[in-house]
Amino acid sequence: MAFTEVFRPPRFVRALRRWRGKARLRKELHAKESGLSTVVYWDRYRHLSKSELFAVAGEFGWHYPEQRIVPEGWALDFVR
């Protein structure tokens, strides 16, 4: 068994973290619903895969054009 498998959180814990991350992202994107562009810092949603993050953003009409590394973290730019 690999070292990372031994110390990895149980599956239900990882699922709960993903669920909470999606809920937090939905709340953040809903609050920015009136704008034409927004930035989401992937570091804040590290339990979500990139495809999960894009799927949640797509629910609110956001499209992903680019990403960049900034002092605040890994920024994913979204536009309408």
C-alpha cells in the first residue's frame, strides 16, 4: 500500500469536502452574478477538480477563458 493511501482521509470525508466546496463556490458565484467577469482562486477550492469547478461555474453562465498565477494564488478568470 502506498504511503499516500495510508494517510489519506476516508472517502466520505473527501466527498463531504467536495460537497462543501461546491456549496461555497455556488454562493460566491451567485454573489457576483451581476458582473461580466470574476476571478476564482482555485487554491480555495482545492478539493474540487478543475472539471467540477467549471461545471459549477457553468450553472451560473460563467465561461473559462484563462488562468494565471498571482501572489494571492492560482487565479481562474471567468467571463459571461
